[in-house]
Amino acid sequence: MELFDHRPDPDAILEEIQTHRDQRPGRLKIFFGYAAGVGKTYAMLDDAQERLKSGIGVLVGYIEPHTRPETMQKLHGLPVLPPKTVSYRKMELKEFDLDKALELKPELILVDELAHTNAEGGRNKKRYQDIEELLGAGIDVYTTVNVQHMESLNDVIENITKVQVRETVPDYIFDRAEKIELVDIEPDELLRRLEGGKIYRSDRAETAMQNFFTQENLRLLREIALRCAADKISSENQSERSLSDKMANTKLLVCIGASPSSAKCIRWTARAAEAFHASWAALYVESTESEELTAQQQKTIRENLDLAEKLGAELVNLTGHDIAATVSEYAKLSGITNIVVGKSRNKKTLKNLFDMDFEDKLISLLPNIEIHIIPGSVAKRNYKKPRKKIKYDRFHFTWTDTVKTLSILGGATLLSFWLHKLNIMNQNIIMVYIFSVLLVSRMTEGYWYGIIASAVSVLTFNFFFTEPYFTLNAIQSGYPLTFVIMLLVALITSALTVRMKAEARLAVRREHRTEILYEINKKLLATRGLDRIVDLTNDYVVKLFERSVIFFTTDPEHGENGEVRQAADDIGSDVLNFADEKAVAHWVFLNQKRAGAGTDTLMGAAAFYMPLISQGKVLAVWGISCGKGNLDHNTRLFLRMIASQVAMALERQHLSDEQRNIMVESEKEKMRSTLLRAISHDLRTPLAGILGASSVIRENGKMLDENTQGSLIANIQEESQWLIRMVENLLSVTRLNEDASNLKKSPEAAEEVVGEAVSRIKRRFPQCKILVHVPEEFLEVPMDGTLIVQVLINLLENAIKYSPADSPIEVRLEREGTWARFEVMDRGRGIPNEDLPYLFTGYKPNESRSADSSRGMGIGLSICKTIVNAHQGNLEAENRKDGGTIFRFTLPLKGSE
């Protein structure tokens, strides 16, 4: 019978199946072409008509208004979603209504032009992000795109057509598509359609044929589109055959910098990784020169890293002065087999004339790894590293550093005069000045104090310590060369010192970041409880970034406001808790992607929102205020590191909570089983007695004398009363088990509760002698009076049952500190020691009872234990030394809970 108790509920199974269906991501089908006018939209609408005839719920979400007349005829009979109107620069634009589509939730929706850029003010910057939301909501999507909009092919298309396509789609969208339908026609036929005005107006068609729509361009674009479709099919076939067939031993690494050619390298690496089915990483090395980058260069690096992440790369950020050495060490440790670097033709200067090129250093350091050099485009060959300009910007004039420089040079000059009087050779004086330059570089900020000190030391040495004295002329032939060498040594020493200081700053910054991560991790490991984890995280974020933060542990759609921590001089909780901000956090929960300020989704938000993900599930979302400006790349990277630590802590907490819930459910199941076993034992005897007595009366009623018949009826009445009390107990414990936290307690006079229980027992057992002892002081106890009366009745009934008929039962009420102590004492035979551990469970393990055995301990004591525990009290029992048993329970007094 117990097996049937654990059978799953059919309704729950059906509900779970329906939930899984609702959670199924939508399927994406892309109608793929090599140019406008090949018939992608026509093919998409034709397919949609067939799906509509087969009973599929189809909705046309958006079709570009410039679509051809014969294509628009295919819309006949298809339900169309009205576009929403967006005001942009005094123009009214028609855009796809994403919110309405999500509200209607059709089975299949058609959205034209995958690469379209939405007008400002919308939730998402790009239309492919709208389609991702549709897919996440379980809606199947048909869409169209041309090959020139593929992100990884952007530079290839530009080289072919000499036109830069700015609307691009990440390759992972193309890879995510379940079906790719190639829509293809001959280039000659496409040009005839263009000439006939079936694609563009005649004036625009003529311009297009002279630029993009040339015979050669279309032929090459068609070839690329065919290859993309073939690669997609080949990749699917290989995946279906065996995942182990992939070249898992190939791993590519692309080096990213501030150069515009880095984007070309990233796209080339993405294409190569796709062709070889290999993993790849994008590496950016932060060096001392990173502090000298302009805002535009920092933006370029951030865009390159975002591009690499969009194309599926693993982002790696390292620090080091020698970039080639840092890259080589990472490649050796990470098993890199191919490295991709960019190369631009820059003019040689005196500074870099003898410097080894970056790619040559890599080849010398990594002779066993293939180095792929991607040349920069012609338009970008004029790129130069603006180091000189940046170093001028780094010169900080301060009176403190100026005084330090003059003092050190003055002290070196006085020391040199003293050495000169002692007839010590000038070589030693030169060393004094070189040492002074070293001190200046060490004790001041920037390069220029060291450079100025180098020049001043040479001139001072020439003026005071070379003949003719106190002039800048030198009569000895060797001195000019000495001056040049002295200047070079001083400059090199100064540069090395400044470099060491910069590297020390980088090391300190890196160590500080590592220490913070270690400290956060250590504290998270020692923190228990979701609220404490949230408070700890918010404290660190506010402290580190001086920005306000809001932390959502559940979807704000469910009513949570989020935990806000305010930073000084920043936007506060009133802004971060706006309904619009909660909508952004809700979107992040649903789509598992970053959104808000500084992203391409919901850009108008006041904060940057990041999901904390573990095992593919969003555990929380936090928002970092952008009232002081958008977050830079380094801040986002640091936040991602902290987020990984917090996600692990949240995952551990969730597992702990789940384990606790499992234990609670196990205890509930154990109590349920104990209750059922106790009921099966305790109900059998009274029911058998009632059945037996009633059968005797029915069958032999006329033959029974009056005394016997009365005795049988009294027995039936007694057993029935016992069953009624049993049902009352069961109802009491059921009410408690539903939710003990809802127990309604009110201040009650303890002696009145005792009196109520004794009076009710007296009515049932009038011959029983009960002695009551209550204190003189008034004891007011918060309790559910009805339940505590039930506890006392059960204990008194148990005492009467196991005590001799002439022995008194004692009830004692006393104050014990902040507790009220209730005791029920009898003079019975006591409780066997082996039964004491199971006294309040109602059933002893491995105990076998006959069908006609007495009721035993019953479930009354189990119910008493449950009621007392719900009142934050304690119930215990012990045997009296002179015979009998004491049942004792305590309840907290008013004000001591």
C-alpha cells in the first residue's frame, strides 16, 4: 500500500509537460541570399502560406515597406501585426512592435530584415535582439538576411564591393538557426530584374548597378553565400555523426589592441575557428602604455572585445610590459596552436628603428606555434601608435616635483664640488650625476622630470667641471663624446626607472584586484543566508566602484523591489526602483543577457544590469548605477570576475536551501508515516470493540439481560468518545502541520487554561482524583488556549489510563525564570526505559502488535509534542523515583519570546 502513496499525480505530470512545452525555445529559420532582390521575402511568405494552410498559427510581424508588388500579393490571407510608430528626428518611422508580438505569442511570426537597426528609443538596438526575445518566449521565427550582413564576413565583403556594411548580424545567430533556406538566382537574372525596376526605382537602380550591383560583385557574393550555406550543412552533418570528429586539438588565439586592424583579425579568426570547428580566444594585454591610451583608443579596444565576444570568443585580459612575452607564456600554458596578429605598415622612426617587430618576437618565442599575420586594409595603413603625443599629455607639472628635482641636482652639484676639490677624477663626478638622475626619476612622477634632469646634469657637468670652467665649451677632444654617452646613460636610466614604476603600479593594481577577489571569495564562503550574501556583495560593489547598486534575487515581475545600496553623490533607490528599471531587470532575467546603460538593449536605463548565471540558470541580477557615466571595459571585466564568485555563493546557498527543504519534506513524510502507523494501531481496538458490541446487540438483543445490554451500550459509547477525541487531536495536528508560523497566539491566564482542562477531564472521569497546584502570582502566557488545553487533556487522560483507580493525579503550574512550567504527575507503573526515546513518536521501530492489543501510547503524545514545539516550548517525560511518571512542558512567558 505504501507504494501507491508515492505515485505521481497525473495532473501534475500533465502540468509539467505543458510547462516544458512553454519553456521550449522557438525555432529560427533564415531565408538567406546574396543580394537584395533574389526573392527572400517572397520565399518566406510563400512558406508561411503553406504553414497557415496546415493549421499553424502564423502572424506577419514586420515586412519592409519597399518590398516588391508581387511579393506583397503573398501577404493576402495572412494576419498582419500593425507596426508601431516611432518619432525620430522629426520623422515618423514604422518599426516592429515587439511587445505586442510577445503579448499575442503566435506559433510562428515573420520578421523581415534580420540585420535592421531599430530607431532610437526602442528596447533593443538591433532587430536580431528582438528575434532572440521571440525565440526565448517559445515563438518560431522566419526572417531574412543577406550574406553581406554577416559579421565575420564584413571585411571580406568590404574588400570585394568597396562598400562598408554597417548593419551586421553576429554569426551565432546564423549558427542558432535550425534551418537555412538559400534563395538563389543567377546574377544575370538579378541584374535584369534591377534594370526592370523590380528591385529599386530607376534612378536608384542605375546608381546601384554602378557600385554594388556589378556582375563581378554579385558573382563573388553568390559564391560566398553558397559556401556559408554549405558550411552550415557540413557542420550539422559532422555534429550528427560524432562530436569527437571535431579537431579538438586546434585552438586559436587572436591578439587585440587599439589598432583598427584588430577587428579584421577577429573576424578572420572567427571564420577560421568555424571552418576548423575549433575553440578560440581573444587576448588583450594591458601594459604600461595602456594608461596613455586616448578615449578613442579605449573605445576601440572595448568595441573589439565586444566584437570578439559577439562572435563567440573566450575573452582573456592579462597585464605585462612585454606584450610578446606575455602572449607567448599564455599560449604555452593554454595549449594554443595558432596565433593571429595584425600588421600595419608604419614608418620607421629613430625610436623604433632597432626594435624587433611584435610578430618577429612571437616567432622567436614560439617556434612550434603557427603565427598568422593579417595585413591591415589600405584605408587604415596610416594608423600609428600615438606614443609621443600621449607622453606629452602625461607630463604633470607640480611644485613638489620641481623642488625635489632642483634639490637633488643641487645636492649632486655640491657633492661634485667637494669631490673636485679632492682631485677625484671626473668619471666619479659623472656617476654622481647619473645617480642623481636615477633619484629624480624615482621620486617624481612622469618621464619629463627625468629627461630634464638628464639634460641639466650634462650641462652642469660641462659648465662647472670641464675646462674652461664656467662656460659651456670643452677644449678637450673627448668631452663631447663623454657628454653624449652621459646623456644617453642618464636618459636610459631614467626611462628604465619610470618603466619599473609603471610596472610596479600595474603589479600593485593586479595584486589589489586579486586580493579583493580573494577577500570576497573568503567572506562568501563563510557567509550563510541569501540576505547576508546580498548585503556583502552590495557593500563591496559600492566600496570598489563608488556607484549605487541594486540586487534582485528573484524576478521583479514577481513583486520584489530589489536590495539597493546607496553610494555617496550618486543616484539613489528612488531612481533604481522605478518601474522602468525593474522592467530592464525582468528582461535580463528572461534573456540571460546584459542590458541597460552602455549596452545595445534598453540603453536609456539608469544602470547597467548583469545576470549572475550558474548552470545555465539566472540566480540573480544586479544593476550598477551609471549616473557617473557608463562603465568602462576594465570595470565590466572586474564586475564579471566578482559576479562569478557571487554566482557560486548563490548556487551554494540554493543547494543548501534545497537540501534543507528536502530534509523538511523527509521529516514531514516521516511524521506522516508515523501518524498513519499510530492510527492503524490505535483505531483498530476501539473499532473492533464497537463492531463486536453492536453485533452482539443486533444478533442477541432479545436474549440479553438488561445489565449486559447496558454494559455493551456503555462500551460502544466509551469507544465512540475516544474516537471523537482522536479525531479532534488529528484536526489539531493537521492545522499545525499546514503552517506552524500561522499559529495564532494571544496572552492567556495559565491557571485558567489548567482549570479548563481539569474541568473537562472531571466531566469524563468523575471518579478520578486530581490535585491542582498553581502559583500565587499571575502568569500570562502567549498561546493558542484551545491547543494547550488539548495538550493537558491528553496528558491527563494518559495519566489516568496508566494509574491505579484510587491514586491521585497531580497538575502543577510554576514559574521558572522566563518560562511557565506545566507538570502532570501520576503514580502508575512508569515507562520502560527502552520506550522513552520513542515516547513522543507514537510508534516504536520493529515493534509488532497484535490486532487485539491495547492502544498503547497512541498518537496523543505525538500531537502534544507538535503543539508545544509550535509554541517554541519543550515537552519531556521522566520516571519518578518513588513510582509513576512526570510529563513536563514549558512555554515562554509574555515578553520573553
